[in-house]
Amino acid sequence: MTPHRRERALVRPHVVTGGRAHPSRNTFDVVTVVVATREAFSGLTPEKRRLMELCRGGPLSVAEIAAHLSLPISVTKVLLSDLLDTGHITTHAALPRTTRPDLQLLKDVLDGLRARL
């Protein structure tokens, strides 16, 4: 029995991005949230079409999109920047630290739950 190996992509990443190695915008982090804004996919490459279909299901991070499409993060960022330039997607930064729950509050809640058990 042969060990399970990941399938190699049929198309090289530089072909997918049109030979570009960097996005037109440097606004994407791996936790940047992406949301599809358009329903029309005409004129998009197959990879961009797959990306848009994925994003129609709800907001996803750049890392999640790359994982679902089995593409490197750098290639995903180039495709996303193209879609952002054409208005197909919008992005939102991940939640800033100030909006995250207070660590002491979480510890107090945990202590309270442990006391009840």
C-alpha cells in the first residue's frame, strides 16, 4: 500500500497569478476577513471563480481561503488583491486587541464554573 500523498497542483502558482509574486495592495494578513460583494463571476479566471464561490458561503480569513483552495498564502493574496481592485470582495481587519475579552474576566468566569462543579 502506498502512503497517502497530497495531489500536486496541475497549474503552477506563477501561472495562476499571471507571473506576479506580490499583490497590488499590501493590506492582507493571514487573519484578514474576506467577504464576497458581487454575484457575477463573468470574466474571472477559474481560480478567482473558485475563490468567489467559496467566499459566498460567508466571511473567511485569508488563511482559511488558502487552505480550502490548496494554494500558497502568497498566491491567495495576489488573487484577493485582484478581486478587491475589481470590487468583487471587501475585507475587514481581524478584531483589534482592545475588543477582545479581558483575560482576568475570563479567569474569574472559569473559577466560578469550577466552584459550581
